[in-house]
Amino acid sequence: MKTRLFSLLLALMATPGWASPVVTIAQGRVSGTTNEGVLTFKGIPYAAPPVGKLRWRPPAPAPRWPDVREASAFGPVCPQAPVTWAGHDLDRTSEDCLTLNVWTPRTVAGARLPVLVWFHGGGYTAGAGSQGTYEGSKLACRGAVIVTVNYRLGVLGYLAHPALSKESPLGSSGNYGLLDQIAALRWVHANIARFGGNPANVTVAGQSAGGGSAMLVTVSPMARRLFQKAIFESGAALDLPGTRAGDSLERAEEAGAAFGQKLGARSLDELRALPTSALIALGAPRSITSPIQDGTIVPIDITAAYRRRGEPGFPLLLGWNSNEAARFIDHATLAGYAASAHESYGPVASALLHLYPAATEAGATHAAQDLMSDVGFGWRSWSIAEARKDGEGPPVFLYQFDNPPPGANGSRTSGAVHSDELGFVWGNDDPERRWSAADNALSDKMQRYWINFMQTGNPNGVGLPRWAPYTKAATALWFRSSGLTNEPPNRLQKMQAIDAIVRRSAPSDKRARN
């Protein structure tokens, strides 16, 4: 009897619930954990630590390791200023942060599950793939491999400088965070089959700055053939074409040189020798803390790229929330509203202020929210969808999310603010069970749409309301707990008016019209 019990115990310990799953990848073996049928591998390096002489260089290959590497804990968070919303461990920051995390329902070679590669938001200066919102178990258990990625942030991720451009084999600088994301996609292409994923069925995705990153990656020649579909949630990337805020390599290099002078660094060696804290503490302009159109990694404006006939050619799912900017603006004055618009939008500010007028202080708040929501988050997604509305090429599925979750006291905001959709897509943001049955049902539908899209490039499936592709009828699916409807996007005429302003002010690009 004892022998049988001992044999049974050994057999149980060999099952996924008892034994740590081990996967062999290009760098060596990694040991993960198992919970409720989902296997998780955390903190896997996909590139060498970008420290010392590798600071502000393209990511180098990740080192190999001889023994089994434990992958049961997230890697350090990339350096960033403290933020209250992030929900991750900012006490564990390090420049050695280029790691990714994998959730999978099975690690069977040949399973060929669809793969989601997710870039977190945070304005290119904050966030991490380890945030609780992005815990991937709920999506993975629906039949997909989920990958979340850390990438360099702020001045460590996007500093451009004449000397950095001169030493670079690419002839440019900045955009290191984008290069990290492309390196992560290469890692996925090489290794994800060992986790049950299909390297020929990868969806690149993200929200806010992560959505903007995904947009930029899809127009980069350096990422071609590394993904087959894309999801952009409230994507924010690059300035409006024609504004003076500037995101060119030349202007970013000027800002980077001035930044180095402020720090008293007379050379790249001195810049690279500075402690991380000194770089984070000194405020830096947005042109060296976010992506730029450098002509190499990002050779063309995103919207112009999608307006080229026939490219980029892959299915898209994208959209925005109904009141994005209420997350950032709770009050504006008439004078402050106008000043902010001129600072942000330069030569097109007057036209935008005419489009979003305000006559009172209360009106200024609403106008400021609408302007930022539409210009900062809506127009890019709308313009990409518009480029495909003639029905040529792979389909585009456009959405608007209009279901604010209940707050601590059960109240809901007017309209869904920035990031509100994340809890419904990932299913992780209701620990106190404040959601209604309708909220939970909406979350279930959204997860099914997203998984269907990852699998086939079409979100539609059995038991779901039909989501019509964006065509000349210009419809979007509105996500509300009260019901899902296909109808024209909110403020469609405003999007068209913004586009007219952009086209009048932006430099002509004959390639975009061909």
C-alpha cells in the first residue's frame, strides 16, 4: 500500500499542477508556474541589458544561460518617475529591464495557438508589462498565447542626439523603445512555438502609448513579417502632421544635445556614465521621451503609410473611448484652454479652436476634453480606418467604447475615459466585484471578439452580435453594457474636419496619394 501511495504521489507531482513546466528556448531552459490550467513564464530576457556602453544603442541579443532559469517572478520595471496609477512595483526599477512574460494554456509543440504581443501604455515614460491589468490568464485560457513586454521608457528609451546618430549603424538615434519592441517580436518569432504559439499568427497590440507603439511598429520596415494582425486601443503616437511641436530627427537631436548640456555631459561617455536617477530627475522635452519619425525606423507618418494603396496589408481592430481626455482634464479656463492649444498644435491651433469653441469657463472644460479626445486619440484611429473604407484589402473593425466601470461608490463617469476598456478586455480590474451582470457580460463579449480576431482576423463568431467591417457606410461597434450596436462613429463630422485641417497644413506626400 505504501509503495502504491508513493507511486501515486510521484505521478501527481509530475502533473502540471505539481511540477514546474520547463520550456527550452534559444537562450536555454526556463521554468514557469501553473495556475488553474494556465502556464506562466515571467521575466524572460529577450535582449541584453541596455546598460553601460549599451545604453542608447539598439538592443543586443539576449545572453544564454547554462542551467534552468526560474521564470516565476516578473523582471524589474524600466526606470521611470513614480506614478500612482501604474499598480506595479516601482521599488524594483533597473535599466536591466528588457524582459517579457508569457501566459499559455499549453506548451505542446505544434499546438499553433494564436499569439498576442502586448505593449503597455504610460505615455512612453511609465508602465510595465507586469501591471496587474495585463495579467494574461483570462485571455490565455480562451485559447491564445499572451505576451507582455517591457521596453525602454522616457529619455532612456527615446533620447536622440547628434553624436548618437553619428555612431549608429542606422544613421539615426532615439526610438530605442520601438527597437526593443521589434526585438521582442523577433524573440516571439523564434521561440513562441515552444510555448504552444504559432509564429505565423501573431497579433501586435497595445493601448495608449502601447497602441501608438503598435501603430509605429506596423509601418516600420524593420518589423515586416513579424506579425499578421494588429489591435490599436486608443493609440497615441506622433504629433498631428503640420504642427510645430515636431517629432523629426533633427529637432529631437537638438533637444537631446540641449539635454546633455543641462546635465553637464560633454561626451557620450559622460552621458552613459551618469546614474539613472540623474536622467530621470531632470525633466526632458517630449521630443526625447517619445517616438519620432526618424526616416529609418519610422520612415513615414502613420496615416500617410496607411493611405498608400495596398499597404500595410493586414486585418486591423482599433478604436477609442467616448470621453478619453476626462482622465487628464477635469477643469480648464478659457485662457488656459487657448494657450494649451497653441502650445500643442502651433499653426493649426486657431483652426482647431474654431472647431472646438468655448465661450464660458464651463464650456472651456468640455471643449478641452473634446479636443484632446478627438485629436489625441480619435483622429489617428479614424484616419487609419478611413484609409481602408473602400473595402480593398484586409478588413478593419472600428469600435467606440462607451461603458465606464463603476467607481468605489458605485457611480460612473460621463462617458468612458482613457483606459476604461482595459478591464473589460483583460478581465482583471474588478477585484471588489462592483461590476454589474451586464458589465461582466460585456467583458465576456469583448474578450471573445478579441480572441476571434487573434485567431482569424475577424472578431465575429457564434453567439456574438455581428461586428460589421468599417466600409463606406462608416460604421463602428459601440460597446455598452446596455447593448452593442453598429452605428456611425461618435463625432464623425469632427474627425472629418480635423482631417481637412491636417491635409491643408501637412507637407504634401505624393506617395500617400498613389
